[in-house]
Amino acid sequence: MKVLVIGATGAVGMPLVSQLVERGHAVVGTSRTQGRAETLRRVGAEPAVLDVLDREAVRRLVFETKPDAIVHEATALADGIDLKRFAETLAPTNRLRTQGTDNLIAAARVAGVERFIAQSYGAWTYAREGGPPVTEDDSPDADPPSELRRTYEAIRHLERAVLGIDGIVLRYGGFYGPGTTLDRDGAQMEAVRKRQFPLVGNGGGVWSFIHVDDAATATLAAIERGRPGIYNVVDDDPAPVREWLPYLAELVGAKPPRRIPPWLAKRFVGEHGVAMMTQTRGSSNAKAKRELGWRPQYASWRDGFRAVLQQEEPRARAA
């Protein structure tokens, strides 16, 4: 196929482009700047500079490239998320999920693009009850903390729009690996080293992780053989914060994380940060494994975290 990857120089975009090229697909990858776009040429893709918020520019590119599939991986999260300024940090990405998605879908409709796959998020968007883990059939959080509401609305907008054209929505878990803040030298990893990532309350929030290479492999499977619908893209091992955070601290050679009560944590990370640390439910990847024929190379964050810190070479990818 000819595949147009939007946000191709991001944490998932780059490994996805490489995998698509390896599989023999023709790839056009977009970036917001010429300098970053040139990195795509080196891995065998045709680069294009695009502002996905520019409706006419999106329309021109889709008509010029005539792709069989469009993959929407555009975010503005290269510097990570500041929990103290969550809504402000996510605002640019929310525009990409709303206005950007609408622009891409409008162009895809007119151009007759047959497949549309979009990045969504499922790490803390499900209702904070039931499970763990939760599945694609479980309800979204009907009453999220106020700081999260605009982001929830943007995610729901994207999902409704994509499902409305029989597209595929991939609800990724928490990313780690190259290009993320949970890389060997990433900001979150450094915070764990410095004991600046505390364990809040009982640490009962269940998180689901995914290595960016595994996220890309699942996306490739969705492009090649996915049916319309929603898929959780996470590893096999959802785990409470009280389990994975001390493990990560031990891996990086740090002292155990500090413990702070929820009332105190609210002063620093708000109600939304406390909810993420104490109430999230984790996700099941059973549907993605069953319907996409996909298996993560790092079935558990335990192996994945260790590989990232040891800078191991990626293992052979699952088909």
C-alpha cells in the first residue's frame, strides 16, 4: 500500500515508518519542519512538511499523494506533560485531535482513501471503576477531574470522527522507549532517579504501558489487516503504581520513591494527578492480540524498562 503517516517523526511515527518500509509499503511521512522531515528520507520514506491544522495544505497533500491509508499520529508532546499545567500542556495536542482530525477526514473522504487509523489514548480515560483491566467495551470516565476535561473531549471527538468513517482507533497505553520521557535519559526517568516521582497514597492506580516499537508494530498490523473499531494497544502486564514505580527506581539505582498522602499531592499535581496515581484501571490487550494477530515484543514493562536502561537492541518483531 501507499501509506501517508501524519506525525511521522514522533515517538511512534519513526519506528512505524521504518517497519512500513521494511514490509515493502510506499510511505509518505509528514513533519512540521524541513529539518526533521529529512530524517524520513534516510529511512526510505518520502518526506513532506505539513501543518495538519492548515485545511487546504492537508487537502493538497492527500490529493497529491493519493494514499491507500492515512495514519494520524500527530501530537505536540515531545517535551512531555507537565501535570501542574496539564490543560495548558495538552492544548496544542487537543487541537491536533480535533481540528487536525477533521481536516484529515475531510480530505480522506473527498479523495476516497479507504483506510484511516488514528492514535488515541487509553491509559487514564476509562471510568475509574470496574476491572482491572478494562476492555474496549468499558465506559469512558463520565466525570473526569476538571483539568482533564478538555483533553477527554478532544479524545472523544477524535474517536467519534474516526469511527464515523469506519476507521480504526488505537488506544495506546503509556509510552516508554526512544523519543519518550521514559527513555534512558528522559525527563520522567530522571525524576525517578532524583526521587522526584513520589508514590501517592496507596499507589493503587493501575497503569498499562507499551514500548514505542510495540506500538508501531500494532499500528502496522492495524494498517494491514485491522477491522474498523477500537483497539487497546498495551502490554500484557497492567500493574499498580506501587509495583512498577519502586521496580523502576531499583533499576535506575535510586532509593525507593517517597510516599506522600493524596491531600498533599493535590497541592503539587492537582486532583487529576492524584487520580492517575490512585484510581486508573489499566487496559486489556486481548482484542488487539486476537483480531490483529499481534504480540508485543516486550510482554511486560519489567522486561521493557530493563531493555531501555540497558540500551538493548530491539528483538525480532512479531508478525
